[in-house]
Amino acid sequence: MNTSSAAPFTEPSPMPLGQPASATVYEMRTLSTDAERAEAVALVQDRQRWLSVRGLRVPARADIPALFRDPQSVPAGLFEDGLLRACMVPQRMSSHGWWDKGSCLFLSCVHTLPGQGDNTVQLITLWASDFAARLGLPLVRAEVFARDPLHDDPIAPFLRRVIDMGWNLQGTGMGQHGEPVARLELIADRRPGLRALIGCQVQTPQPAPA
């Protein structure tokens, strides 16, 4: 169970970020109970099986499900009417991170529920861009397991779709877990009307491990 005492992030305004809008269909929130973390572990395992069957890369060196069980991590999930559609570990990355390109909101270990299509990724994109801006961070970054040349990798169609959503491809390199990745970057942008679609109860992200 997560024993972190950190509170959901709020900002000094009449409508705090940590306060979800009423009657929102979607909610992004910290996974703070054992049951929610177990649900995230199951989602990650389902997604990894789905990727493997289709010949897409899954992490070979890191036990990603274990990261969602780790009481020291602070994972978050996207819910639709109580159904977990995606999970991740939001982190605050400094200029000393492995990208070495300045501070950002880093979305680590993003996994989506199989069969949900691109809508889930679009929702994460909107939320992350807004959340980073409210944290005072200029960028959102994420990684996708891939190898050069990217146009020959099975992940290429997915990369084209997220680029259409506003992400910028920043080349390839070794990722957070020591495996080849494509690096994605998104400009932070406050979206005041987003709370009507996506409620937010996410704790202030922890620094990414050095």
C-alpha cells in the first residue's frame, strides 16, 4: 500500500487542480490503494501480452509490473466510469535526467488497456500537457520501446499517430530502463476547460531516479 503523505497537487486559485469537475466521465488520479495498484499490475501484464502477440517490443530488463507494486512509487491511472483505462508513473525530471534537456513532466511506464484505440492516448496527451503547465514545467516527455531505423520498426504506425496528436519525435536512445527507445516530447499548455472532461486527483510527481 502506498504510504506517501503527499497531497494531490493544487494551485492557489479559486478552482484548484486537485478538485475534479463534477460529473466528469474521465478521471486521472493517484493509485493509492492496494486494489488500484493490483488493477494496474493486471493491466500492464495484459498489455505486454497483447504487444508480444503482435511482435511489438516489451521491456526485457525491467519488471514493470513490480514498479506499480512498489510502495515508493506514486503511479497514476486514467479511469472512465470507474474502469482503469491506462496507468503510468508521472515523475518530475530535472536537467540532470538521462535526457539532459531541462526540467519536464516525465510519463514513465505508460500502459493502456488493450483494445481501447487511440482515444486513451489522446486523453493522456491532453491531461499531461495541462498538468505539466500547472506544475510550471515547460514540457512533457515519454518513451516508447523501439529501435532504429524507426520506419522499419513495428511501432512506426503508432509513432505517426502520436505525432498527429501533438507529440514531437526527439530521436532514439537508451531509455529509463536501459533499453532502446524512441523519445517523445510534448509542449505543456494550460487548458482551463479540460476539467469538464477529465477530473484530476494526482499527487505532485516525485523526482525521477538519478
